[in-house]
Amino acid sequence: MGGATRTSADVYEDLRLAAVRDVIAWNTVWDPVNRRPYTALSRNWGAQKFGGWGVWLDDLFFHALLAGAVDADLARENMQAALSNATPYGNLACLITGRDAWVDRSQPPIGSLIAWLLHRRLADDALLRRAYPVLAANHGWWVARRDGNSDGLYEYGSSDVGSGLYVGTKLAAKDESFMDNSPVHDEAVFDPKTRTLNSADVGLNSLIALDAEMLARIASRLGDDEAAGRHAATAGSLKARIGERLWDAGRQCFANRLWSGAFVRAIAPTSFFPLLAGAATPEQAGAMVRLLQDPEKFGGDWLLPSVTRDDPAFPDNVYWRGRIWPPLNFLVWLGLKRAGFAAEATLLAENGWRLFQRAWAMRKCPENFSAATGEAFDQPDTDSFYGWGALMPFIALANDHPEMIHLDTAFP
């Protein structure tokens, strides 16, 4: 702004905050069945696709975080809507709508991270008290149900419960990752005995480790030192396994690993999640950042492709086969910040904001973007006003204003 020194008050005049506010406000609706407000995935999906209402788990967690920037009460409502997906089996269901319930699977465990970040923003211990029992049960479910070969690393799966669409199939297990057609799953096979894929997923393992760390912080805040110690120990041991067993020394990168011991060929932004989990050594983190800068891998004009640009699946440009996705950008950006790569985090944040602005000029908030051209609507299945699209301006906002989620204290 004309070279003037920015202050924390400037955030309230920021066009990026206005974009977050407008997207969240437009997509916030009343659920007449459960009698609650919540921020829907998209107004284009509710009535036609979901039978009037629908909670896709991680979308609602992201919506809680986004709402926390503009409306604390709505942030709490979105968090509660996500937590309402709790099942009798312990997990938070992947999807519950007016027409279906995917209780056999969950989605990547980001709830404890979001709860902790919201607490740092809102200073709300009551939010933590409400969320902790559900999030701790969900964590226990992952540990108990998703280590198919009992080697201490975790895989996506589909349990033998419920009658949700695709239950007991490889597609259901891929759905659990929220990256359902990603090439990182191409080599995996669904094992009907273990009800999991036969591939340890580096992104999932990193998020389970981070989940345990965040649960430790929450438990400590709530005064349960015994639980805090237990969660911290779980986090520490899993981080060590990630660094030792999901690091491909030959390619100098983190990667998924088949039960045969072979590393999966395809590499996605989930390979950066060990930085977010604090599981990467400085040498490993540095090698990953070099991939971020390589125009044949994750570099280029528009960031981040959902698979490396030299992958055979990249030209497909269909959903998770090459396109840019705001939640991946957010989690990678947060990992770069945690690992101390401030310049790289800023580059990613600013790139995403420029990308978002191209569509926002037409008052569109795309679900995803082409990593080749930056276009959003070159594919007919890209939703035009999707909630988590607002993560792009939020990343740029939080990068300049760490107090939005108190990054200075979120990972002490």
C-alpha cells in the first residue's frame, strides 16, 4: 500500500479477507433436518446431489478454520457439524448426507489441527473441551483399523460396516484419502482381509502423527497430562518411522510404500506433509524443497500440481491427476512455515492468491485449477463456488498476518 508500513489492523481492510468472508457467507446455509447453520461445500451440491444437506468431513473442518477469520460463532457451528459425523465405531465418517452415510471410511485426520489453530485464534477452551473426546476417539480408530499389515504404518481403507456407496472397494479406500483418482493410488491393491490398501501413505501417516501431536497439546491445555504424554509418545514414534521408512533415498523424497517394500512411483504434494508433521530431518526437508523448485516436479508458473509435472498422469488434468487443489496448497504452505522455509511459503502463498484472483474477478471461487494454464473452468466438473477455494486468499492473508492463526505459537 504505497510502501506504507502495514499493521495488524490492516487485515480488516484486506481484499483477501473480504474474499474469504464473501465465500463463507454465500455458502452458509440452514440445515432444516439437523436444525443448524453450517457452511456447505457449494450451493450447487446441496439439494441436487446430497438430498438437502451434506457434511463432507474435511471440508467442514476447513470451513471452520476459514470462518474463524470472520465469524467466531460460525466457526464453532462448522466445527460442531464436522464432529457430528462421529460414528459408534469411533471414526468421524467421511460423508453423511440426506441420502447416504459413508461410515465405513473417514478422511485425513485434520480435525485436531484445525481445533488447535482455532483455539489459538479464538482463545476458546470450551471449543477444545467439546472437540477433544471425539477427536481422540477418531485418532484411536485410525490406529486400530488402518494398519493393515501391522507394521506401524497406516493405509487408507474401507471397514466392513454400513451400506454406503462403494463400501468394501478400492474406490472407497481412495475416497478416504479425499484424493480419489490420484496416481499415488494406481499401484495399490485393496486387500479384502485387512480392508485396507496395501500401500502405506506418507500423507496419511504424517497427518496421523500431527493429529497425535495436536491432541497432546489439546490434552495439556485441558489439564490431562497423562493423555498429553501418551499422545506425544505416539506422535514421536510415528514421526521416526516416517523419516526412516517412507524416505526414498534413491530419489531423495518422501513417497508412499507398498507392502512389498517398493516405493510408489507417483509423488504428490502429500510427500511434503512430513514437514508439517515435524517428521523430516533438515536434510530431508531441504531435498523436498528442491523438488518444490524444480519445474519438472512441483515448480512452474502455477502451484502446486497434485502430481509431479513429469508424471504420466499429469497431462490427464482431471481432478487429482495434475490439477491444483487449495487444501493441498494450505497443508504444504503450513508445513513450509513450520519447517522454516519462509521464502518458499511466501512464494506459494502469493502464487495461489494470483491464481485465485483470475477467477474472483468474475466472482467465481473454483474447486480446483489447471496446473498448466491456471484456468479453472477448462474442466466441466470443477465447481464454480466451492468453499475450500477460499483457502487460497486465506493462505496469502495468514502468510502476511500470522496472528490470523497465531503461527508463532501454534507449533512452539
